[in-house]
Amino acid sequence: MENGSPPQPDQPQYVLRLYVSGTTARSARAIASMRRLCDTELKDRYELDVVDIYQNPAATKLDQVVAVPTLVKLLPVPLRRLVGDLSDRERVLSGLDIVPKAGPVE
């Protein structure tokens, strides 16, 4: 495969749900941070669903979201929630139980 290696059978598929509030700068940063992290660390083995709580307020009850941004890791288990600033790459990786592919990004 040209754009990287295919997912390995022993590598889990990640299902993530990111709750944001509208088109604010904070929401845009959270979305960009998560897409960048997923593309780097979980290439071809993740699903990222972005939920705008203004457009879908009922969705917050499903995952018991009380603040935004909130990232919910649905799979692989155990379920995890990360609340607040998602720009701290190491904190997000640790919270999702992801071992970085390479050393720290500068």
C-alpha cells in the first residue's frame, strides 16, 4: 500500500465521538487536533464522529456530556471520556491508551 502499511490484525479499531459547541474557535481547534492525532497515530483504523451539541442537544444524554469539548472513546473498551482542551497530544494519547508510533512531535 502506497500511503502506509495496512492495519495490522492485532491493532484495534477506534470509535471516537467528539462533542463540540457550534463553530467556535475552541471547537475548531478541538476538531483539528483530533483529526491530526487520528491521522498520525490511528491511520486507517479509526472512526471520528463530531457532534455539535447546538444541532443535536439530545446526543449529550447518550454519553453523559456535561462540558465541551468532550471526546468519548467508545471502542476499544474501556469507554473513556476526555474533557477540555484536546491540544495536549500526550494527555490525549494517554487518555485513549494509544502508544505513539514515533517520538514526540515538535
